[in-house]
Amino acid sequence: MNFATRILHAFRNCRFRLSLVTALCAMGLLAPAPCSAQADYAREKRWADEIAPAILVGDPVYLARKNGRRFLAIWAPNPKAAAGVIVVHGLGVHPDWGLINPLRSQLAEQGYATLSVQMPVLEAEARGDKYPPLYPEAAERLAAAVAFLRGKGLKKVAIISHSMGSRMTNYFLNHAGSARIDAWIAIGIPGEFTEPSTIKAPVLDLHGEKDLPAVLDNAGTRAAAIRAIRGSGQVQVAGADHFFAGMENELVRQVRLFLERRLK
């Protein structure tokens, strides 16, 4: 196999069809430095310093990765909860941002224990196509979140994710190993589900009528991909945009309906 053929083969088989540079990295044909992306931990710390003192529902906790590096999560327990929900934010923000706050807060008040997790972020200007190299770290954080909830004695665990957080969750579910979950609600996931055949938990594809083109254009493909997963479905919320601005209560209602059917 010549050099050019090796490059093409690596590109076609790259799990997430990442850039050619990422494919070359996987083959070891480029030096590690340009290929590896590291989360902006200083930015994460600034987020934590800003939001932790202002949390009204729940408390800040710090979970640890395998290398010992800790990351922020917001834990809102409910003494009557039999199920825990991991809430995953979108591109470059924090675990109490925008629609994440009503999801984690209201669900905690409605009978669920919630854990909203800080996902790895890049610098503020970074676009979504720069994030795939961070997916493995995102998966490690989600595995730690699942272990945290299981350690609290919660028998069932679901994930609710938004936008880039849904792409990270998709990667996690394809590499989760023993970190089993019981339901996944993907809100506004751009593009398609990758390797849906490896996902065992029921999936709700939830998006707005006025969502991003990358979400709307692939809705049919996503619906077909999860059709064979028992208990899965797709809901488009009339009038909602990508961030469910002004429609947060309806977002929480749709999420709760799915959770009640799948976790009880």
C-alpha cells in the first residue's frame, strides 16, 4: 500500500470522519504536537470561579479524571429520586449556562437527581470543527459522571445533552464500555448520529422548528438511524430555536415526558 493510499484509507475509516490531519495523526504520520488538542483549563477555571458562588439549586462538586485532573459539576440531589440525570452543555460554555439551568434545576425539583458536568472547552473563538480531538476527554468525564451517580445508589441514569454536548455524548456512547446508561435525550444535535447501531439505550432526538440548518437538514437521517432502537423517537417543538429561548418550560416538559416513560 503506497503512501497516498494509506492516507485515503485512514481518512475513510476515521471514526468521526475528522479532518485529514486527524486521520494522519491516527496513522502516526504526523508529529503529535499539531494533532493533539488540549482543553482550555484556564478558561474552565474562570467559568468555575464565576458560576460556583452564584449557584441557587444544587452545589458545586469536583469530579476527577484518571490522570487526577478535576473538573466542575453541579450536583442537585433529590432524596426521593430513583434516577439520576447527567446534563451536558454545548459548545464552549459551562454547566449552568442558558437552557442547562432550567433543565438541571427543574428536573431536580420534579423528582430526579441531576448532575450538570463541565465539558472540555477550547478558546472562545474556536469553532465546532476544532472540537473532535477533545471527544475522548469528554467521554472520560461522562464516564466519571455515570460512576458518581451510580455511587449515590441511583439505579437508573440518563443523559440530556445539547448541541456540541450531544456530539460528545454520541462519541461517549460508542466508547462507553461498562458505563451503561438507561436513556439519552439529544437536544439540537448537529448532523447525524454516528454509529447508532452501537447505542443500546432509547434515544429522544429533540429539536426546535427553527433550529440550526445542520440540525434540521439531518433530522430525517437521524430519525431513520434510531428507528430500530426500542423506545426511541423524535420530537420537533413548534416555534423553538436552537436554544429554546423563551420556551424553556416546554423543553423541560418534553424531556420529563420521555424520562417518565423510559426510567420508570
